[in-house]
Amino acid sequence: MPMEAPSATRNTRDRALQLAASLSTMRIEE
């Protein structure tokens, strides 16, 4: 496994969490 895999997975996870948070905020605001 390449050493970049963990950090890449982490970035994807952070992005997904950020997206989910943004969507939740938008839902609450509506």
C-alpha cells in the first residue's frame, strides 16, 4: 500500500464530513 493512501483517505473523509455539515446547515436554515 502506498504511504499516500492514508492521507488521501483522510482528505476524502474530511471533505465528506464538511459536505455533510454544509448540507445540514443549509437544511436547518431553510
